[in-house]
Amino acid sequence: MAVMTYLEAIRETLRQELRRDDRMIIYGEDVGVRGGVFRVTEGLQAEFGEDRVIDSPLAEAAIVGTAIGAAINGLRPVPEIEFADFIFPAINQIVQEAARIRYRSNGDFGVPLVIRAPFGGGVHGALYHSQSVEALFAHVPGLKVVIPGTPYDAKGLLASAIQDEDPVLYFEHKAAYRSLKGEVPDERYLIPIGKADVKRQGNDLSIITYGLMVSYAQRAAETLEKEGISVEILDLRSIRPLDVEAILETAKKTGKVLVVHEDNLTGGIGGEVSALIAEHALFYLDAPIMRLAGPDVPAMPYSPPLEHAFMVTPDKIAEASRKLAKF
Amino acid sequence: MAGSDALYGLGVDANKIETMYYYMVLSRALDERMWILNRQGKSAFVISCQGQEGAQVGVAAALDPAVDWIAPYYRDLGLVLYFGMTPRDVMLGQLAKADDPSSGARQMPAHYGSRVHHILSGSSPVATQVPQAAGIAWAAKLRHQEGVVMTSLGEGSTNQGEFHEGMNFAAVHRLPLIIVVENNGFAISVPQSKEMAITDVAVRAQGYGMPGVVVRGSDLLAVFEATREARQRALAGEGPTLIEIKTHRFTPHSSDDDDRSYRTPEELKAEKKDDAIHLFRQWMIEQQLWDEQRDRQMRQRVTHEVNDATDFAEAALYPDPSTLLAHVYND
């Protein structure tokens, strides 16, 4: 078992899957010769050739639209959208087409497609290289949305996504690419889409989160432990479908829930998680559900003080947790 | 414009000519029946092929349904019939019945699709099928499959970004794709002069490094010839072709539209003189390939088929409400 960064885990999974399934192709802007702007696909074109790792025209609707057609005609496309912020020209193809083709054809057509996209801020990316767009897609039946929070999960979730018969959006946090490291088995393994994971056991309160915020919550939990507050962390891993059972279980266990995400507060995943708990576990709660999320501004500003003020940080998570614990 | 003089160089025989004529007549008759059902309150929505049958059947006849794929749009009744949809199939969709093969009656009528017939499922947002058709062609190329892909759309839809992105992608990868624009002069109510500053949509092909040709939709054999040439180019690895077919829409946009507010009866009357069905029949008779008696017999056969399809679909069951939640995902 090797220690890998989050980015390396994704790259090695792509390599393993390309070797395993000759129907799989990767394409997107700069993914070939350059190996991607973040180097996620570095070396893959050299190993698998220009027919399987392909530099595409700069046109997101075409990237996803052609991937839909290729998937329908027997390939396993894993296109990359260079930044999640640039996925919007492809929304028509993702939401109206990929998500609805199985339903609208009464099951005659399916679209096995994985769209990878780096997302998230804290990397001086400003408004258009920092966005979290997962809630927009999590609203759409027919799509699956996964966001790994560790290198281990990055591998198992990506392999599952590539094997899935339906369109999956796989969002990778840019700040996690090189900052997160962990042990990743060499052999192939699958993490089921729709299964959350308790990353830390605790008794006083539950933090329900995903993506980069999992590691931030862990740092907060370590601080809080020294203060005598025992925190449980539930990593959702899949935003759609949500693991309702795991969400209710941790809510019932600790009776206090803090939902954390970097995406905007209003209409974010936190609202859905809170509603589920309110509907099904209200009388187990000892405090109102609390949400900590990115503020409702259009996107993340560039200047460091503004960016920092936007970002959800370990300190902010610890502070919110203290308030909740005291309630 | 390409002409149809060289009939006997086209590789079509009398049987093929009769088949093409039959599909045009069948398409028109089915379409007319849909309007009757609509006005009887039995079908909520009709969107027509009327006026475009020559374009659709001329294209379809030059393709090979065994190996080729089509990604049509909602007017392409003639195309999907030629590719294997039956009148019963079409009427099941028209009357929103459970066994509609395109969508189980989830979509509005005319949103055709069938994997077994190589017809890509279509939606209502226009031009989305162009990059998808390019993707099917791309997979075919990478997998060394036989055959080509044809996608069609109206001229108004060529203003959408996905048309341009799909054209560009197909040209870059020299894909076996034929893009057919059925130019009927109107995007619902907006005439072509307000849709674009060019006369021929075909010139848009130049911007992507592919040939663009113009043919008249009422000249069935010219459409056939242009499509056959585009298919040969595609099979030879020479890439995509844009074919613009100048055609007509003899009906309002849909059963919910009233075209009297944006075009005069005189304009429509003039357009109806350029009807592929009528002109092709005349030509067949001149060529001594056809006569009035055979025409009557064929029309009787078509009427019978349309009646059968109507009766069959009227007697068929609606989908069970319990199926509402099925097929969101594979599981």
C-alpha cells in the first residue's frame, strides 16, 4: 500500500481503469499532451495513446454532448471539465440530456458517463476558479454526484463512478489535490455510490460534511477533543443519492448536528440534510440543527482577506461546534 | 443546386423509387390523421412533417438502417418510418399509450427514439442532438464500426451553440457524420431573414472546414444524391458534410400555433405547389414508372395502415401511474 496525494489517487485510478476497460476514454481541454492544468492526467496519453486520452476543443457543451453520444455507442467516456466553474455551457447537455435520456426513453437508452471537474476555493482562484456547483446538480434526478474527501475514497468512488451505468459528476477539490495524503491500496476496490462514511466516532455532536471540509472538520475535532468536546464526523461522499440512513443514525446518536459545506448556504446540501433530520429524527435532537456554509454571495473574491472571509475553515468549524455543544 | 437528371446513375431502381414514394405518402397520411385526432380532442399535441417529406425520405433512402444511426428532430416522421418505426408505433406515441416505443408516452408526441432501430432519443431543446450525433460517430470511428450517423434539425436551430460546437468537433475528428438542415423558412413564427443574415445555412459549413451543399427538398432524388455522396465521403474517412435542404412547412409550427398571424394564405398556397409528393408522382408517371391505378392502390393501402394504427393505438392502454418512478437510474 502506497501513500498518495488525493491527486495521485485519482490519476492512478484513471490509469488502472484505462488498463482494465478498453472502452474507456478520457478527454477534455489540455488533458492530453499537457496532462491537465493540474496534471491529474499527466502521462496517460503517453501510455494509452491519442485515441484514448484526447485533447478536445474548448467547448464544454461539445465535450459533454459528444460524451453522451459516445457512451450511447458503447464507449465509457470520462471527460474532464477543466474547472467546475466552466461547466455551465454544458448544463443543457448534462441536465436536459444525460440526466433525462434513460427516463425519457423509458429505459431504452442509458448514459454511462463520468464528468470529472475540479471545484472549490481557497487557492486564489477568484470568482471563476473557486466555485462549488454540486447543489445545482444534486437537485437533478437522473444524475449522481460524488465528492471524495480522502485519497482512499477518491480511488474507490472513481472506480465505482466509471463502472456505473448512469451519468456521474465527480467533483475534486483543488485545495485537496496536493494537501491531502493517505494510504491507498494498489488493488482495485469499489466504494458504493450513496454510502456515507463515519470518519470519526464521537458523542457530543455530529458534523455532517463532504469534500475538503472533511479534513477541516477533522482538524477542528482534534482541537475540540482537547477542550473535552467529542465530535463525530460523517463524510457524505455522495451528494446524490444521499445516505439517509447514515445521516439519521448519527443525528440520533449525538442529538446535535452541524452541517458544513463550502457551497453557498441557501439551497445547499445542508438544507436537504437538515430537512431529512427534521422529518425523521426531530425528537432525537437536543439542539436546533446548525449550518455552516459559504456565504450567499455570487462567488469567491480574489483578494486574500476577502477569500479568507468566504472560506469555511477549521477555526470556523470549531467555533460553530463550540456553540452547538454548549446549547 | 444539384439536380436529379442522372437518375440511372444513382443506383436506384423502380422498387426503390416506389418505396420512397410510399414512405412520403404514408408520412403525410399519418400526419393528417394526427391533426384529426387532435381536433377530436383525442391527442393533445401535433407537430408536423407536412411539406418536409421529400427532405426526410430522400435522406433516409440514402442511408442504411442496418449500420447507420440517425439523430432526428421532432418533424422527422418520414425518417423514423423509413428506419423501422411502424404506423402503430407512431400512433401509440401520438395517443400517449404505454407501449409507445420512443418513450413509453413520457415525452410529447414526435420525440422519437429507438435503440433497436438506431434512432437516438430526442428532446425538445433544439440542436442538443448535434454533438451527441458527433459522439456516436466518434465512438463508431474509434471502434472501427461500419456505418455513418445522420443528424437533422431546422434552420432556426442552427443558431444554437451546440450546432456549432458539434459541427466543429465532427470536423476536427473527421467523423462519419452528415448534418442535415431542413430549412422550412420559419422558427415557429420567425422568418429566416430575422434568424440569420445569410441566405444559405450551408455556408456555415465553411467555417468548420467541411463541405456545405444546398438541395431543394421537393426534388427527392437530388436529396437522395446529396446524402449518398455525403455518406460516401463519411465512409471514406473524409469527414462530415452539411446538407441544407430548402423545404416547406405546410402546417403551423404545432397544433397550438396559428400561422395566419405571421404568413399570408397566398404565401402558403405558393409553397404548397412545391410539394415533393406531388412532384415526385408526376415525375414517376412521366417516367412510366407509375400510373393512376397503382397510385389509388397504394393510397388505399396507406389508408388501411393509418386506420389500423389509429384503432390499435386507441384501444391500447395508458401507462400505469405506478410506473412514474421507473427508469430514473439503471437500478
